[in-house]
Amino acid sequence: MRQMKQFAMVLSVLILTGIFSNQATAQPNMEEGQIAVNAGFTYGFTIEEPGLRVGATYFLSEDMRVGADVTYWFVDSHGGVDFTYLEFNGNFHYLFHKEDDLVIYGIGALGLHYADVSSPEMNGWGGGSYSDTELGLGIGGGVEYNLGGFSIFAEPKLFLTGFDQLKFNVGARFYL
């Protein structure tokens, strides 16, 4: 939980910096070559745990962008057993609607999903570690609202393979 509080503090500072930055633009261009970075939180409905995600997007055209994100899941340890869950995703966004500071888009995702479980030796029983990496294929949608200098977004995304779960992302996107 301490990690999540630290990230919330960093995200708050980034948002405030975006609001008060002299370099912030009132409207992102959303045209070919535009780059944005983002950070936020996610919740996985299968593992029932929150996560932290960071990423970036690049506009291929005014209606299409590609991006990548990394998600670290805050999975609690139980009885000395440690869990590590990570996602590395490549995303394609098709923007259906862009008016009045509101953007609505579809998402296609391809990712590598990594899980590791490890435990120390206990009461004479040998400890050990097991890890697995799977290819994740996902679909979803998103809504983004421009607040001048940065945007906030929400994205439900369903992974059909990999972690096989519905997740919900929320965060802030800063256009460079």
C-alpha cells in the first residue's frame, strides 16, 4: 500500500505541473506525430487487485494512435508467499469521436503478461519459485476529456488471453 500512496503523490504532482505549466497547450493537436505520456491506476476484476500503469501514445494520423503501457499489480503477499504480476501492452486506438474536448476511442491490445510466485523455505519444506509469461490479446474502449494542458481518461479493457480478465484503467494523459 505504501507504493500506491507514493504513486498517488507523484501522479498528483504531475497533474498539478500539467495544469500550471507554461508549456501546456489548451488543446492537444491530435494529428500525425503528436506524442503523449500517461499515468494512472487500474483494477483487475479477476485478480481483484489494483495496479499502477504508465505509458505513451503516438498519433499515426488524426484518427489513429499507437501506444505502449506497463502495469504493475499490487498483489499482497500471503503467508510468506510473494506474488509479482506485470503487464507489457502494445495498444492501437481508433478515435471515433473528437469534439468539444471529448474523445471516444476503441482499443485493440497485444501484450506480454508475467506472473511470478515465490516462497521461502518454511519448517523444513523447501521453498521455490514459479513464473509464467503469456501472450495477452485484448479489446476495449476509452473516453478522454481535455482539461487544458492534459486530459483525463477511463478505459475498460477485456483480455481474452494472458491474464484473462476485465480491467478498468483511469489516469491522466499529457500531450508533449
